Amino acid sequence: MYRYDEFDQGFVTQRTEQFKDQVRRRLSGELSEEEFKPLRLMNGLYLQLHAYMLRVAIPYGTLNSRQMQKLAHIARTYDRGYGHFTTRQNIQFNWPSLADTPKILEELAEVEMHAIQTSGNCIRNVTADHFAGAAADEIADPRPYAEILRQWSSLHPEFSFLPRKFKIAITGAPHDRAAVQVHDIGLQLTRNEAGETGFVVFVGGGLGRTPMIGRKVRDFLPEEDLLAYSEAILRVYNLYGRRDNKYKARIKILVHETGLEELKADIEAEFAKIRYGVLRLPDEEVRRIEAYFAPPPLEVLPETDGAFEARKAADAAFAQFVAHNLNPHRVPGHVSVTISMKPIGGIPGDATDVQMDEIAAIAKAYGHDEIRISHEQNVILPHVKLADVPAIFDRLVAGGMAEGNSGLITDIIACPGMDYCALATARSIPVAQRISERFGGADRQAEIGELKIKISGCINACGHHHVGHIGILGLEKKGEEFYQITLGGSANENSSIGEIIGRGFSSEEVVDAIETLVDTYLGLRSSKEETFLDAYRRVGDDPFKEALYGTG
């Protein structure tokens, strides 16, 4: 993984010192909250419903055991003993005191971490496929390019005060696990007929109150043009993006209002001006960064053995874990292991300090000291010997992290909602917990199969509800919490925005409504292999509306 150079370390240390003085002045009253707000947001510090919240960057979701141990220490020392992994592959601490935040940032800097550009109208943390560098279907590891984008975008003087926040995601495989089509810029690695590496480029994706799927602007962007083309997009956005209305300030609105062809022409014209300048990526620089992400030395091993198969036969929980939480690895005899942070009835994405310490220890013992955070709020060990999976599973059982539910109905994405967020209009966490408990039985989950439920506590869609197979949006209606349901969303290479199917449901009704939808699917699917999403796309809304409302 990437290691800070002298510039990185100096820049993070300098920012920490600056923020220490800004906090001192806020606490003394020299700065009002209004004056302090833009300063704290530049350092990832939000003022939430009950307390400050610090969002720590985990670039492209990659960290090591030392960094995970530091996050555990911060949770234990400065918070309430836990952290929350987010859909941006970051971690949030919900209860730090303002006086402690400079010390937290100092401690993060000791392990090459920070909270810069996790907030504000700037280029946010670049996200990537959580199986990057390991997946069997990967064309190339996207993380070197994500790192190049990180270096280019950090404190970029032209793009520090954009019309609105700006998000970039990159995936290295044909099967998109990074949701690139719902980002401001989405990049999908590809190869042309000559075997050269480049990118399919999408622009203008995003969720929130106006959800849109990104539009393709390039079928093949050469590797050397990555920064120049990205800069061209940002320049066009910075010039023409609306600043009069924050709800219409994202680049997706610019794409919609300007039209794709006109916007593409503007981007290409800007790109032509800068293509052969200082932003052109030299091959040797790409290879230099790439070397930081060299995979660990892994020997080819047997795909399975008698002891492994015997454990599966004798232990149903282990068999379920193997069936759902292992991803194929490019090196035979190895897998990537998903550690579910979605225990039945638990809070999606939360991890205690004890659990973080245990994950760090497991990664060090069995995972070549590498950990990933997924945008689905789970933790990944990317490089694991298949023969070590039983030992890892046993440790996860002891730590309460062995749920074999990756991709199943209880693997719910949920934002913190009104339990924490000042913007939320309804709670997300209790709904996620109740759905998880309702469908938590192993047989029930196996019967249902792949089904992605995503829940947001307000229209800002931090829970990605628009792209859930079943999406749930919490709203306030006459002082009561109501939940609107969408169906048919997806965030992979066949992305789609879910359709609202009818009136909302009260907090008391919503879990029963989800069960009605699931039962309807089970009754109409063409085979056990047909997923909820495939069935919905085949039959449409009508059977589900009929089941919920009694009308087609």
C-alpha cells in the first residue's frame, strides 16, 4: 500500500498544527461558530444533532493493522468505544469533544491518516473496489490510479471551493463493485484492442434529491490522460456549475441542463488545451506508484482440502460464511474474506474498539497486514489462504463478527439517520435492526438469496437508497416518521435508480411492508436462481403494488 513521502507527512502535520490553533481560538471565543464552521469542515469535523462528528479519510478503502489499531485507540480514548464505517469507505467518530480533535488529528498523522477533504465543496475521498489487487476478474488494480488522483486533488487550489462536493470512484473489473455510475466522475478500467490500459469515463452520476445515473463521455481514455481529462471535467464544472442554489449545484444538474453532447464538447475543448502539458502522466511515474501496491508474494495452493470440506459439512454457520463471505482470488488457493459489520439486530457499519483491534490482529496473522473498507460498510481481508479461513472464522465468532450474510437481505446499508444526523428527517438504524431481526434466520436468508436493502434517513441519500434492490427513504410527515419504498435500484455495471411504488409506510408498518415484498418475490420468481432484482426487472411494479396496496 502507499506510504507517505516527505511532502505528504509535512502537509498533514502542518494542517494539524493549523487546526490546533483554530480550535484554541474557537474555545476562547475569538472565533464564532459561523467563522469556525468552514475551518472545521475542511478538517472533517461536523456538528451533528447531539455532538461533533469527525470523519476520517481512508483513501480508496485501504489501511493496515497499525492504522486500524489507531482507530480502535481513538474510539476507546476519545469517543464512546466504537466507530462507524461509511459508504465513502471512511470511518466516523460520533462523540469526540472539540477540545480533543487536535490531539486526535495528531495521533492520526502518526500513522499516515487524516481527515482532510472528507467534507466541504471539494474533491472528496476517492473510492475504489474493495477487492482491488486481489479479485480474479480484475483487469488491473485501480488503487494506483486512485492514489494518483488523491495526490492531484489534495488541496488543489482551483478546486477547493467548487459549486458543491465532488466524488470520484474507480473500479478495475468489468463487474462494478465501486458504484462508479452514481459518482460525479466514475472510472472503469478497460483495455483497448491493442491491449493498452485506459478508462471508460462516466460523468454526472449521483444520488440525493435528484438521483441520476452517470453518462458515458469516453469509451476509452488512455492511462496517460487520466489527470488532464479529470482536470478538464472539473474546470468545466467549476466554470458552469450553479452556485445560486445548492440543490442544483452538482455536476449531474449541469449535465442535465446543458445536455450531454454540449457538455462533452466543452470537456473535450478544455482537454485539448491541457492534454500535452504538465498533467500528462509519464509511464515511469505510473509504474512508480504502482509498485507501492504490489501484491504480497502468494504461492499457488490447492483450492480446497478434506479438512476444509469436512468443516463445511459439520458446521452450518461456517458453511454459510464460506458460501457468502468469500470472494474469488486471482491466486489459486486464496480468497478475499468479507467481515460483516452487520450482525443480526446490530447497527450497520458500527465496529467497537475491541473488534477493530481484533480485525487488526487477524489481518496481521493471516492477511498480509492489509485491510479494506467497502462502500457497503463491511471490512475485507483481501489476501487470505483458503486453508486459514476456518481459523479466521473461529476468531470472528469469538468477536461477534462471523455473520455469513454478505449480499443477503440482512447485509443492509444504512446511514446514521436521526439518531445522529442534524439533516435527517427520520431514523434509519432502528428500521435496519428490525428488518435484520425479521429476516435473520439462516434458512430464511438462504431462501431469499441476493437482495440489497439500503436505507436513508433523509433525501440526501447517504444510505444509497435510490440504488437498493429495495430502497427505503425516511421522511417526516406531520410530525411522524414515514418511509417511502423504491424498487429496482442497482449500483453495479447495470446501474438503475429505483422506482417509487406508492404511498409511504409508518415506522410500525414498514417492516411488514418489506416482508410483503419479499413474499411476493418468492411467489413469482421463475426459479430459485432468479434474484429479486432480476424478477423485478422481468415483471415490473404491478405484482408488488397489488400485494402492498391491493391495486395494480
